[in-house]
Amino acid sequence: MTSKGRYVVILMLRLNTSLVLASSLMLAASAFAVEAIEQDAKFTAVAQRFQNDFGLSLKLAQADDPVFAKNHVVSPLKPEHLDHALQILTWVEAELKRYPAGFVKKHSPKNLVIANAYISKTAKGPALTYSPTLIAEKSSDSILVTVPTTMTPTIEILGRGYLHQMLFTNILANVKDADSPINLAHWKTLESDDSKLETIPAKNLVKSSNGREGLYKMLWDAWEFNELTNIAKTDPKAKQRIDLMKGLMTSLDPQFDEAFWTALAVVPEEQRTICLNDLTDTQSNAKIKADPEIQSDISKLEKQWGFKVLWEPGSAAPPMPVKVRLEYSYFTDKKLNEFKAFIRMCREQLEIYSEQITKRLNVKNLYMLDTFNFRGAGVAGQGMSWLPQVSFAYGLRSFDPAAVKSMDFLRRTIHHEVLHLMDRQFSKEGGPIYGSNWDSLNQEGFHYKIGSPGALNSPSQLRFYKDNTKWQGFAEPYGMNIATDDRATLYGRLMTAHLADEGRGDQPFLEKLQSDKILRAKANLLIKFFRSLQLELAIPTPNPWSSRLEAVLGN
């Protein structure tokens, strides 16, 4: 061998030695970190409770763990992750306490094994984890729990559901009887058809409930459980699936009685209203707070309307009916430009309303939200007229001020929600737009989707629109849902018709207003209502609000 060859061999041996040494040091550091956590008083107290109450051993996986590293690349927990681990274990403990006494000890795996990350060695594609990952590992009688380095508000929301799903995986593994009604072959005969359901969330709910694990997870989410129960009133197969699942659990433990299921369907307060902001980041909105133009627009809105603009993370949540789950977030500096554009547009559109109107509407709050999800769907605007003192809320998650269509849509939405409040406050029995005075303008045979004969069995919203394209008299298909939305969609178009498309005007709507006699008649009826309102409230004329309306109609 040449001297050069010997040099290469020696270099490779030294490199391998260095790698082995580095690997050994990393494993030693990992073992030391795990030992430090295991000896922490807060961790040992939680571990003792889990053992006593649920028969569950809390374990920390190591990188070279002979059991858990067999199928996964394990990133062990570090001392700096301990607070996150305790946070996750707090809600895991809360969920396990919802089960009847003794059930978890008898029917769950025996170990919760915690790591910073588990990456399957057989996974295809990028080696990424999803946090939190809960993995049922039957061979070791364990549930593997990920404690991520960065915590987000959605971790708890998703993790609670995954926990129940993993527990049920263990229950299913012990169902050996091929004739059991919960057996997969029999279960598949009870799958529901979701094609006639009204909304995308309802469709997704039924699709998930067609699977055994999916339905079981829903039982522990009171909102989804209630929604599925409502669907089951007209879907016999969904009812059979629910009854089978309840029957299985009762056969395992008689404490799963009707009183238990009734209590399970009550939405816990801590799960009903969910803020998605990171409230520990107190500087997340510093630029918005310091922007003079934004703050000026907010001040002008508050002065004219008398409401409070709520926009800072940590502000109160929009109040919702008790059976509704709300997910929301307020704006941070990450969307400073979007917030600035919308607050300016909102001020420009709302400032045209006269004092006589704003005082009578008596709006308490204007909620400026980024994410605004309730009843399982994202919402762009809501006039909350069910409150003792009404409020507005706008959800701007998809708002793009650089997109003309987005600007036009949100501009219409602002006025749409105002009309809902005006309709409720000022429209009286016998008035121009009340009841049959409005409904009678529709073509004979048309029925709004909500409240019409056979509404419970009517097709989905999109299907309903497609089936009713023949009808005249609607500014937008959404107006076919109910008369109040019919008026609000038309009003939103009227109030923004000349502003749309960057000032070029909403030409399709303007042309339809001329050619569609029913739509024109509805617009004239709205004008009649507003003129009577001007007399009733002694609103001087001309004024920016009525002038904009009448300019569109040429009245």
C-alpha cells in the first residue's frame, strides 16, 4: 500500500472514531437530559397521579431506546421542553378523567411514552412530524406522545381528539368476535350518503363518522356529537352507528348509561370559545398599535357609531349562543397591511350612515377578527342581532387588499351586515319589506331554502342554487336561502355598485338590475322602506347614505 493509501485509511479510521465518539456523547447527553426530567419534582408528581388514577406509566423515550427506536427515529425530550410536556399532560389527564371510574385502568394501554418527536422509519417523503402526534403502539402496550418544541393553540384542540382515537384503537384491537356488530365488515354496511347534506362541515362530519375511530372521537367532542345527533334524526344509518357505538361501550362498562351520554353532549365552557392568538407574545401588535392612520380610522368609527372597536389580541370573544363553538383570533403585525386596508375601507363605508340611524341601532362592539369560525365554518361577517345589545363582527382571514374581488366582496359584506341590523330594528308588520309584502314579489312556486316546505330534506346549498337558477329576482344565489339574506345581498350590491371593480362599477349587477323586473321591484321596495325610515327618524336630505342608493336606481 502506498503512503497516500495508508494516509486515507488512517483518516477514515479517525473520522469513524470521531463519529462514534460524537454519537456516544449525544446519547450520553440524551440520557442525562431524560434523567434530569424524570427526577424533576413536578414531573414525578404528575407521573404518580397517572399511575394511581389510570394505571398508566409515564416514560421518556431515549434516542437508543431498544423498544421505541426500533420503528421510529426518536428525538428525546429536553429539560427546556418540560413545561410543554406538563401542559400537554394536564389536558391529557383532564380528558382521561371524563371516562367512568376504573375504565382507563382496564381498557387503555399501560404506558404513555413521551418524546420531542417520533419519525417513522418506514415513512415515505419528507421526514416531518405533526404535533402533537399520538401513536398507538400495540406491541409495547403504549401510546407515544409528542411534545413539540413550539406550542400553538391548535395543539390542544387536535390532541384531545387524537387521544380518544388512540384509546379506541386499543379497544378495537381487543374486539375478536367476527360477528360483533362493531366488526368492520358489518360497520361498512351502515355508511351514510353525504351527497344531500347542506354544508361542507356537515359532509365532513358524516364522512368521518362513517369510520369507527372517527365516530368514537366525535362522542368526546360535544359540538360534533350534537351535530351528528341532529343529522341522525333524518339519517337512520347514522343513528344505527351511534347506537352501536354506545352499545359497545356499555357492554364494556355499564357506567356508560344514558345519564353519561347526556352529560357528554354538553359543551364544556373551556372548549366552547377558543382563542387562536399566542397571548404570551405581548408585542405581536406593536406596529398596529403605533400606526397613526389605523388608530385615526378606529377613533373616527368609534366616535360616529358609539361602539367599541375590538381588535387587539386578548380582547373579548364575540358572544355566541351556548351550543356554538367559536374559534377566533385577532390581528397581529403579521397582517398589518390587511388590517390597515380593511379598517380604512370599513371607516369609509360606515361613515355615510346618519347619526339618526347609528344611534337607533345602538351597536355595542365591532369585532375585527382574523380567523372567525363558528358552527364549523369560516365567516366573513356577522351582525349579531341575537344579543341584548347588538354587535358586528368581521372575519378577514382570506382578505387580500391587492385583489379587486376580495375588496369588492368585503365592501359588500360591510353593508350586508348593516342591513341585517336595520331590518331587525326598523322593519315592522305591514311595512314595505315585511313578510308577504316582500315574499310576494318572487315568482310563483319559489320557496326560500330556510323555512320552506320540506326544508329538512332539501338538497345542499350549492345543489339548491343549481336547481334554482331559473328563478329571477336575486342579486346573488345566497339570497335564495331566506328573505332577510335576499334583502341583505341586494342592499350590499346597491350600496357598492358604483365603487366595485376599482370604480368601474359592478356592471353584471347593474345590467341585471335593468333587465330583471323582479330584482328591480325588490330594489324599489327597499327604497320605499328607506324613504319611510327617513321620515320616521327625521333624517335630513340629501345625505350620503340615501344619495348613494338612489344614484344606483336613478330615482
